[in-house]
Amino acid sequence: MFSVLSYGRLVARAVLGGLSQTDPRAGGGGGGDYGLVTAGCGFGKDFRKGLLKKGACYGDDACFVARHRSADVLGVADGVGGWRDYGVDPSQFSGTLMRTCERLVKEGRFVPSNPIGILTTSYCELLQNKVPLLGSSTACIVVLDRTSHRLHTANLGDSGFLVVRGGEVVHRSDEQQHYFNTPFQLSIAPPEAEGVVLSDSPDAADSTSFDVQLGDIILTATDGLFDNMPDYMILQELKKLKNSNYESIQQAARSIAEQAHELAYDPNYMSPFAQFACDNGLNVRGGKPDDITVLLSIVAEYTD
């Protein structure tokens, strides 16, 4: 049902929701390298037991966590399910996109301050495949620069991230929609469909930079989470996270994904997606059955 995605040795001396022992404001310096302790959980909407496909894919969603000496990098992508009507497996595009991003990071072919560059290079590699890989996907890339302690992000579409500090959201991604339920997306279409299939450039991704602190919580997820759980519900679950060890983060990620999964199938629940639909003149109620991918990270001290 879930997988733990964690790499390297990290010493999490931060006190969640407060000042850490090494926070400069607490008189401890805080000049060392930072890293992310990350756990992941997800559900495919067609796999009610939460089976994990090969390559960190939940249904048509995909994700990765990669480590380089200069940065920790993670990403999520949501394959556009409409391709299934044309005999194309949507998970192939999102999965290949994320695996390519992961490889680029591990090979050091990236600049921490330029997450759009990771997305662009990965997408270009897919375009250059001898055998065309048809499909579309949203994408969100999050990079923590170890030495500058800055979080650099690129978000294309309606996946996204939250940064939580002291129980409040202090930084977040902006959702990108062309119109209701039609997010920005990377696409590769057959020649006869070029110009007809919606396709955005990686450069269209919303890019941000943000200074993080020890103990900050970073939640990165596909729209299956955000369409079914409003911020206040997510924050309620994160308040239960009292320790920054792997097991606690894993448990919190699983709890959030499970709650979103349950709400997605509640016909009487006014989900964020249903509310958004009503705001657009549609009479919709209930959760939104969808693939759900959650990566939950805590900023911690890093030692190689």
C-alpha cells in the first residue's frame, strides 16, 4: 500500500512546529547542510488495496526521490487518463518522465536552482525517443539545495506542494488550469493529432524559491490528494506528526493518503473538487475518485 522513499544519513534534531536546536534564531548556528527525510504513500483508483506499480507508480501517477551531493530532489506526475480511450497506457508517460528526472539528478545533470531545467531535459529526452511515447502528464519538481537551504520548485498543472511550519502553510504551489478540470500538461501526440492535443511547454511551469528551516514539513502530492482534502484536514493530520524519524513520517503519509482515498468515494462529501465544480456552474457533490500520491518530507540536518 505504501513505500518508504528515504536516502542517506540525516540527523533530524528539529523540534516540529518550533525552533530547532540548530536554528540560528535559537543560538545554535544552523550553518550545516540540510536534507530531506521522505516517505511516500499512494493509491491507484483502480486498485482499492493500494498496490504499488513497479517504478513508484500509483495508478497513472508516478513519483521519484533522488539524492545528489548538492541537493535532494523529488517529484510527482499525474498521467492524463483520457489517453486510455485511444489504447494508450497513461502511466507510461508519467512514469517515464519521473524515471528520467530521477536519472538526471543521480547523474548530476541539473542545477539545484533550476528545477524547470530538470523537467525540460527530461521532456526533451522523451521527445527524442525513437519509438514515440504518447501521453500527457502534469508534473511537480521540488529541489532542496543543501548549502543554501533554499527550496526551488517547478509546478506544471494541478499537482503541487505545501510547506508547513508551526502548523501553518507558509508556502505553496499555484494550481495551473486552462479551464475547469483541464490542467497544464506536458504531452506527446501522434503527428496527425499535433496541434489538437493540449500541450504546454515546461517553461510554462510556475517556479518559486523559498528559504526553509529545520523541522519544516514539505508535502508534495498529485491532485488526487488536493481534490479530496482541504488544507485544514491535511494540517490536522500533520499535527499528529510529533517525531521526525522515518517511521513517524511514513505513518503520517499513509494516514493522509488513506483519508483522501476514503473521502474520494464518499458520495455525500463536499470535496474541494466538488466545490470547484459548483463554482464553475456544475452541480457536483461527493469526492473525486482518482489516483493519489503523497510524498511527505521533513527538513533535517544532513551528514554524508
